Amino acid sequence: MVEFKINGRKVQGEKGETILDVAKREGYDIPTLCYHEKLGSDGRCRLCIVEVQRGNRRRFVTSCLFPIENNIDVYIDSKDVILIRKTILELLLARCPGSEIIQHLAAEYDVTETRYTKDIDKGKCILCGQCIRTCESIVGVSALCMSGKGPAKKVTTPFDEPSDVCIGCGACAVVCPTGHIYIEDRGGYRTIWRKKFELARCPQCNRLHAPIEQLEFISKKTGVNIDELMICQNCK
Amino acid sequence: MNMSLEQLDSITARYTNRMSYYTKIVRICCGTGCVSSGSLQVYEGLKKILEEKGLTETVLVKQTGCHGLCERGPIVVLGNDEILYQSVGKRNIEDDISALIDTISDNKIIERMLYQGEDKTKRYISPKDIPFYAGQDRIVLSLNGIIDAEDIEEYISLGGYRGLYKALLMEPAEIIDWIDKSGLRGRGGGGFPTGTKWRSCRNAPGEVKYVVANGDEGDPGAFMDRSLMEGNPHGVIEGMIIGGYAIGSNQGFIYVRDEYPLAVNRLIKAIESAREYGLLGKNIFDSGFDFDIKIFRGGGAFVCGESTALMSSIEGKSGEPRAKYIHTVEKGIWEKPTNLNNVETWACVPHIINKGWEWFASIGTPHSKGTKVFSLVGKVKNTGLIEVPMGITLREIIYDLGGGIQGNRRFKAVQTGGPSGGCIPEAYLEMPVDFDSLTRLGSMMGSGGMIVMDERNCMVDVAKYFLKFLVEESCGKCTPCREGVRRMYEIVDRICNGEGQRGDIHHLEELAHAISLGSLCGLGQSAPNPVLSTIKYFRDEYTIHIEEKRCPAGVCKALIRFIILPDKCTGCMRCSAECPAHCIKGDKKEVHVIDETLCIKCGNCYDVCRFDAVMIE
């Protein structure tokens, strides 16, 4: 058992838990963007930063990653923490002016306008990396990556080409916190990441339900016959 | 080969014997700086003539690592520091080589190739007398410029690998204790106590541990690590083996940037010969200790000099830093305890073991021991590589060793610590240089870059330069650094373009504060330093740019114009000949005029005018 304080109040957690784990359980509201309950975090967006004091040492850590320690004092909304969050949100407003979730979060911190020139080429992507983590650790194909560095960094498929390994499952689009990833189902085809997938038609209800490549992938992984997988979830 | 103390002695005896046949030894600097000014041609040319004259039996010509005085390269040193010739082959290579032959065969000293002091009255014969060298204390660089970096026997004969032999007879804990007491701190930037780091790694649970040398030097204007790896790679390797033994690691990695091809090649050769001589591999010096080193070439991302990004890169992942809430000495490469030090830190280790911690601790200041290698560049007369004791003042470095400011202009600031460092103004020239004093001034030691600036450097422009570098080199992982630094750049760029607004300085300070607190890694956290330190010490310059739309240093092109003063212009036509835009009109002995509509504000006319007739307004 680890005991420490959040905003002056004593709280407890298990060794190995993060500040965010405990804070959420205790009802504290720490904003997050790149954190996902099942996928964890890489500490990219920095929005969940909190101030940690131990003795005379004061530091700013991402609560989604920092393992709790005995006798630390955590302040989740100190003056500097608020400045960091406001700054991040104003910067993200300029990067992704079309993102509703960022507008919403920013408004909660009284940031309604950005002083910076708005980007027109970044879409709604905040480079949180959840799509990449999902593709790699949940789907198991690693079709996505980050390329470039600095402001030019982006999420893409290797060499910006249609990926050999992408199965068109769309898990990346589901997990994306800002709705940046474009997925289109039209005329019996799904288009995602510049690749076109033929959708499977359920032999029973005639509904288009999943890319054939995805069903083949599942069949290969699980050993379930592809004909069985062609039947949609509703008809099973 | 199974190495032993007797082997070291017999190699040394063989070498001493070999050297005794030579009546003259000529050391030609073949560090990157001198190579680019033609030292390899001097080497080849001299060898050829010596062969023709049948002198190769008695005269040894050697390629060595960097001698340091890059400004005057190619550097050639004869005998045991008897004569230093500068800029050899630069004017006329045949003449200079035959002059070298005259010195070699007739001991004739060639005046014109000697180093000349600033006052142009005195020429120096021995490098020992040249202030640039006399003010130095060379420990890490002691063999740079002396030995052939590719000859392990020469390194051994001049005391190499004896520190390792001694260390392997000591207990690991005792070695760490020595490193602790020596006061050695990390030379790569942070200045973390090396002994503490080693002990944490040794005590970290786990069978497999790694030691890493960080040779991913990427600061603009810095070449300390490069010169060290090129000039004396065995010094780094010996330090790493000792560290591996002390920490309990059998595998080392050297991470070196691929843009340093000579360093990479010399390290590869050095590792191969160390293996061949039984100094790497199994059962080194019959101690039962095994150790080997693998080289990783970095792709040139600045961020890969950051320890966790470097480790990601070694793992084959993209070079992005990670949070260090669990230290790399506990979970580093492949989650194994990993001890990373800069190459210069490793190179200090054999000297500490050889000469004792007391000796090392006797050099420097109370909290920064030993020496530090700096690359001294910018507007200083003697640019080059220096190694000085900690605690030396900035004035001594810039004026005594560096020879002062080019063109005897006024000193304005010195930028230390690379892009993460800051600019220190004239008021602090007397300050002794060490880790803590530089940090107190809002700069840092960094890995040892030192860029000297004069009155013709605009500090807002300097901040802009470093910001541009940092925008390009941000890895882009975390929001404050990726998005914030480029916005800082936009603001500073606006100020330089005469579009600064009231409130910009405050905005920069606030943004800088958020970036330094909120960024993931040390690079992001320190990225605002160039702006913060220039605002701190040169706030007026920012204000003048913003309020008066003027650049006092005459640098920011949008804010300046060049004019020719009619009463001073003699019509010599020099400026018009040098003008790349062909926008200066005027006949011989007539007053010249700049067509401002065509002027690209390059400043050539200002630089070449001998009558101070060109003015920046």
C-alpha cells in the first residue's frame, strides 16, 4: 500500500499504480488525450501533467505514467499546471482548429481562441499514437507508424504507401480520440489509409459487414473457417 | 593474444626500440578540420619526397588526431613539440613541403610557417610557448595529436591499457569509490556525478547490464567528441572496459553519428585491434572478466543524443525519448540496467585509475573536478579545440587562449551548452567556468560548445537561429516541444522582420516557462534557454526591434539598409566588384551608390570597404 496526498488530501493506492489511476478512482478530474485505459500511454500529449513535491524538490510529471510513491504531495491544478495545460490546449487549437474535443477541452480552461496561425495541413491529428498502439498490440499487424520529426511528424503507413499488412479493420479510427482517421464504406468497398478493401457480403442477410482481408486475417489467426466468418454478427 | 602486463611491457620496449631508429618524427594533424584544409595532401606529398630522397628509414611521418588549433590548419609538429608549423600547404604546397624537408634535413626553421602572435611582432617556434596551448591542461586530449589513432601499440606504449590492468586488480566497488571521490561528473551535458550513476547501475537487480558511450554529438559548432573519437579511440574504449568491470557489465555499445565517418572507422579499427590484442573479449588480462563493444551508427537526429532516445534507437525503434520516472540505470536498453556516459567522461576514467582519484580531484573547482574539452568557435581569433581546467575564467578562454575577438571588435556574448544552453554577456567574463556557475547564469556546460559573439551579432537573430535548429530537431513526440518551440520561432522571426508587437516578450517568456516545465525530455525542457537567456541579458535589443523597428547590430535584414557615405567613398570600386547583386554603381574615383531596390543586404560591401564608407542604418 502506498500513501500520498492529492491536493492536500490523503489517498492510497497499490504499488505500481500511476497517479492518474488513483486520482480517477478518488474522483479527481485530470484531463487526458493520449491516454487510453486499455492501451496505457506514452506521455505524448502532456495534458495530464501534475505537480509532484517531495521534500524541497518540485517536478512536473505526466500523471498517466508516474508511479505513485509514499509521502509525495501531488497538486493536480497548481498555477503552473494550469499554465502548462492552457498552453498545450492553445497550441493544439492552432494545430487542429477543426477538432471539437480540443475546442471543448480548451473552453473548460477558458481558452477560446489561439494566438497562433492555424494549421491547415494537420487535420485533427494530435499525434497521440493510440492508433499505432492499437494496430500493433490489439490487432497485431503494425500497419501504422510515425514518420518525420518535429512539426512535420505524422502518423502514416510506411513510406506513405498503401500498407501490405493493413486489414482494413478500422480499429485505429475507432480508438482515435479526435476523429482524425478517415474511413469510408461505399459501393461495396472500404477505403482507409489510401487502401481499398472489398467488403464481405453476409450470405444470409446480404449485408456488407467487414473487409474480406480482415476476415481472412481472423481465419488465419483463429483457425475458424472463412465461410463461417463471412456470416455477419447479426445472423450468427 | 592473451594480454598480460609483460606483454604491455614488451610492446612498449619494441615500440621504443622502433622509435629510436628515427632521427625526426613529423606529426601531421589529420583531424577533420585539418583534412578539410588539405593535410592529407601534405602527408602524401611529404612521404613521396622522403621516399625519393631515401629518408624514410630515419624520418617518421605520422597522421595524428586533432591538435586543436584548427584555425591555423593544416598543423604540422616536428620532433617532441619542438617546432609547430601552421597553415602548411595552404599557400603553395610544393614550397611548403620543400620547406619541411629543409627543416627535417638541415634543422632550418622556416619563419613564414611559424605561428605568429597577435601583435605580429613575435613568431613562436614550439607549440608549448603558444598561448593557445600554454593555457591548456591536456588530460583527455593528452595523446590527441601525438599518436597515430590506428596504432594500438603506440597507445599501449604511451601508457595505454595500464589503467585497465590496474583496475582489474581492484574490487569493482573500490573503482566506483575512486570515481566517486575523484569528483568526475558527466561531460555530456547534465554534469551528473559519474560514481553515483555507476553505483546505481551496479546495484540495480539483473544479470545482464549494458554500458554505453554517447558519441552522438550534434550541437552546432561542437566537435569535442568527434576529435576525441578520431584522435584517440582507445582512450574511450579503455574507459568503457573499466566501467563495464566496475558496474558488472559484459557488453558495451558506442553510439556514434554516421556523419562522423572518420570517427566510425577509427572506432571500428580500434575495437578490432583491441580484440586482436585480447583487450576485448574473453578473460581480459586473465582476470576472468569478459567484455566486448559493439558500434551503433546514429542517423543524425539531434534528439538521439538524449539518453533514452539513444537507447530506443539502439533497440531499433525510432529515436524518441521516454519518461525517466524509472531510471535507465535500472531499466535501459531492452529493459536491462544501462549506464550511459559521454565519450569524454569515459576517456577520463583510465587517467583517474592510473594517477589516482586524489590527482583528478586536485584539478578544478570544489564541485567540478578535472578538465573540460571545449570547441571554441565563432568570432574568436583562434578557433579550435581546447582542454582547460574547470574554474578557468571565460576571459582566459576567449582572450588568452582564443586570442581575443576577430578584427579586435568588441566582445558581446558567449553561447555555451549548445542549443539548450544560453548566451552569457560581458559582465560575466571573469566568472570561473564550471557546471554550476554556467547553470546559475541561465546557460549550461552542455557537452562543451562555446560560440563567441561580437558586437555584430544580433542576439534576437542568435535566438532565432537556435530556435530554428530546435524546431527542426525536435523529435515531435510531445506537444509542448513540437508545437511550442515552433511558435516561439514564429514570434522571434516576426520580431526580426520588424513585425514585433508589444507583449511579444511577455508572451515568449510565458510560452518558454510552459515548455520548460511541460516537455518530456531534457531537450524540450531546455529548448527555451536561448530565448530566455537573450531576453535576460539583452532585453533592450528585443525592445528596440519591437518598438523602434531597428536592429542595433545591423543583422536583421528587414530592419537595416546599407548606404555609402559620399564624403568617405574614394571610388576604389572594391565594393562594386564584390557585390553579388551588382547593385553598386559608380565609376572609378567617383562616389559609389547602392541601388536599394536590388540590394540583398548581404553585407559584402560593408566587409570589404577599407575606408569605412559603407554604413549600416
